[in-house]
Amino acid sequence: MAGIISRDTIDAVLNTSDIVSVVGEYTRLEKRSGNDWWGCCPFHNEKSASFHVDGDKKFYYCFGCHAGGDVIKFVQEMEKITYPDAVKLLAKRSNVEITYTNGSVVEHREDDHKAEYIELYTRVTGTFHYLLTQTPMGKFALEYITKRGLTLETIEKFKLGYAPADRRWLKQFLREHHFSDEFLAHSGLFSNKYPDVAFFSDRLIFPIFNRNGQAVAMGGRLLRGEGPKYLNSGDLIQYKKGETLYGFNFAKDAIRTNKKVIFCEGYMDCIAYHQCGITYAVAPLGTALTEQQIRIVKGFADEVLLSFDSDGAGQAATMRAMLMLRKEGMVCRVIQLKGGKDPAEIMLTYGVEALTTDVKNAILDSDFLLSKLGKEYPVSTPEGKTKASLAFFPYVDALQSDIQKSSCLEQLCQTFNLNPDAVRRDFYNREQAQERMRKQSLAATKVHEPAIVLNSELRAIMAVVTDLSTFEMMRSELSVQDFEDPLAQQIFIALEDSYKEGESAFTLNGILNRCENKELQQLITRVIANNEFSDNTKKIVQDSISLIKRNSLERQKEVVMTQIRTASDAHDADALKTLLAAKMNIDKKLQSM
């Protein structure tokens, strides 16, 4: 057993480590004079730079939270590791040989295991990558991912892999490489109930790396058979998903250079952005965005772009992220993807230029939210204007300056043609305004009957509500973007959200609870009560899917034709080539229907 790390090693680490360079990996620093650097503190939330790094004296100090020390203490605090592990990490960085005293003190066991589990995940990552790219068993997975538009270079960069279908193969393989059953039982790679059975099997594997590029966890996508679409590693000794961002090890330099970052939905979205040269994209890991994840990038980025899905869950994630970012004092924009449901689809269908254009055209979060509220509420009526305003107020609350708040309230007034004094009164007396609105809504529901006319899209979605077993057929063929009617979109989102939550939530009550529109709720209950669409439901749904899909493709074609005319007028040959290929792809789909 190794003893205590020697004083000579510690001194060598302190002398050879550039504290400015090390701290610069975690927060952006600006020089004031000589080797004197200042930035925002990575240990607490602040707006002005009170964090000081003295490159000559090799120490740091925050005048806000009073954190301070040398480079070893900084790494220890930032990485949440022991002092010996911080010395080891810096020694490796500076190529310093570690020597020990002859003492018998053993370092912290958990942190020893942390390094061992990183070694394990590095080995398994390499093995799965080999199985994907070099063996017949991984061929189908490789074909799938290349058809999704990923190049072999990208697959190599992100070390994508394939976990064998034989669920006992991995345990046997690791035993042969001298990993003990006791050690593997706590690795997160095997079932808790059946310790010889691999957690990931017959799945495309996305390794998760820490900020230093070390493999610490995994995600696995189902490509065939039954089961959850994605499985993800839980929290481990070496990995905390709420404190990690997928792709950050690849993105950190670009984030620092561009002073902005994209938060996107998942693995494939992040990888698609990187393949298209937009290398400042990262993704949360199976959880809602956390304050810790925001603070990972806050030291480098002035602006955050959000790229979440347009379904109900994605919209909720966008709204939540907007509020969190504004509370952290960060500028926020929203990327609105055109012609596809996610970056990977746009990259494959329309090419790099289309995705780059969507990123360049990202709009301010306040503009996005006001546009969204204008579609959700009947803002031509006083009641609709009041509801939209009340929904906008939490965003105004999240802003960090009175000037920002005042400016956004003015923007609200201009957008919905509101009286500024009335808006300010309601903003500062929200509880009274909300109670007034609640009473008006109750009175309205007693007087008015639903006046919704069933068009073809609503008929299709109502047929699915009548027989929920047909939703799997619909969702396999259509997404929310395929619907043009906003009410049909609302019900589809309610169905999708309920379906994702599982059997207990996928009920009529579960769907009704997710429909905020009272008239829509009444329409659904009326259709159910009258037994409409009870005959030949599956046939109605099948026919409707074909019609909706055709209409959606026709709309996409119209958008592409407009873009073709614009590119032609601008003599943009590259964009024109990409758009013509997209039109040809749409035409093929239409012809095959």
C-alpha cells in the first residue's frame, strides 16, 4: 500500500502548475495588469468579477465569498475530490512523477475506487466502440447510425459503441480481465437483482465523459425489440448526472471562444450540432437542467441558446430553463427548428446550412414566449390578454434588473396592445388579478357551450382518444409538427406526455388533466359520452394518418420551395443544391404514399 504523497511531489506540483491556466478551465479570466487576473467566482453566483487570481504568487481569492487558496485547493474544491486526488490530477497534467513517504497512511478508499471505475468505463467504452465499428454483431447498429447521418469521423470522436445482445457476455469478458464480482457489483454496468446480467444490452451506446475527457458513465438507445427507448447510468462514485453535461469535454473550448453555448435535448442532438461545426452544444443527462449545469458554462458563456423539442415536455423544459437562466443573469435565446423535429433530422434532410441558419436566427426568449402565449390564448379578447399577461409575469420576475423588467412589461403592452398602467397594476397585484380571472373563467364555463368545429385533424385525434390503443400506431407515423390545427396539437401533446409516463397515466383522466383548454376538455368528454368514432376506429385512424402525413409533407414542400426561390435569387449555389435535394426527398415520400 502506498503511503503519504511526499512533500517534494506536492512542491513540484505547486511550482509547475500554472494556476491561471487551471482556473481558466472553469471560469473566464481577464487580465488587468501583469499576471493579475479577475473573473466571476466559480464557487458562488455573482454578476460582477470579484474573483482574483495572482499568477505570480500562485493563489486565488474571492472578495465575495472569501474562498481562497493554492492551485491544489482550487482543484480539490471544484472537482469535489480529496487533497491527494487533486495532487494526482495536477501531477498528471504537469507530468510530475509522484513519490510517497514510507508511512502507512492509506488514501481515501472511495476516491481510489473513483479512479478504478473511470478505468473500467474507459475499457468498456473502447470495447463497445470496437464491437460497433469492427465486428459483424455491431454492423446493424453502425448502419442505423450512419443512415441517421453520422460520419465515421464523428462516431470515432464520440466513441459510440454497441452493447452485445447476450446479457451475460460483459460480465464474463470483464472477469477474464481480472475485475472482481464485488467491484463490478457497484459499477452500474449490471442489474442489481441479477448481478451477472448487463444493464445495457443490444443497444447503441453513447459514452459520457467528464470535463477532462474521461469515460464515467453511459447511455444506451434501443434499436430493436421491446423496452425503454433510452437507458442511462444513474449516479455513481465518479459521475453525478445533475453536475455533468454531455459533450462538454468537446465543447468547452468553443464555448470559451464563442462566449455562448447551446443546451439541447439529448445525445443525438448534441452530436448533430458538433458534426455540423456548431461545436458549442451540450446536453443535460436525462434530467431537467440544473443550477450546477448552468454554472459549469456560466464562467465561459455570456449567452445560452435553447434547443429543446417542440412537444409538451420540451416546451415545459424550455420555459423552466429560460427562468433559471434569467435568474442567473444570463442572456437567453431560443432556436426554432424549421422542417424537422430535431437537429439530427434537419442535418440529414436539409444539410449543415439549414441547421446553421436556424441557430443564427435564434430569437430572444421574451420574443419566443410572447409569440407562444399569443397562440395559446385568444388575445383578441380582454380575458385572453389577461391570461397571457399573467403567464408572462413569472418571466419578468426572473429578470435581474428593474430596467429589464420595465422593458419587458413595455414589450408585453406593445405586443398585445395593453394599457401600461393596467399591466403594471396587475403585475404588482398578481394574486388579485389571478383570483379575478379564475372567477370569470368559472362564470364563462357555466354559460358557454363548446364551439369547436371538428376538422379532419381533430376527427383523427378524437378517434384516438376514443380508443387509446391506436395511439401507438399514430405516434409511430406522426409527430406534433405534422398537425396544423393548434387544438389537435394540444391533444397530441397531452396523449404523448401521458403515454411517456406509463400505463397508469395513459388514461382519459390523465389526458384531460393535461388539456388546459376548458372547451377542449368539454369536447373530449362530449365525444366519449356520445360514442362518436366507436365504429371502425382503427380504420378511421389509419386513413387519417395518411391524410395528415400528406398534408404535412405538402406544407414542408411549400417551405422548401420558398427557400429555393430565395436561394436562387441570392445565387447561393450550395444552399440551392441542399434545398433541391430536400425537395426531391419530399417528392419521393409523396409518391410512395
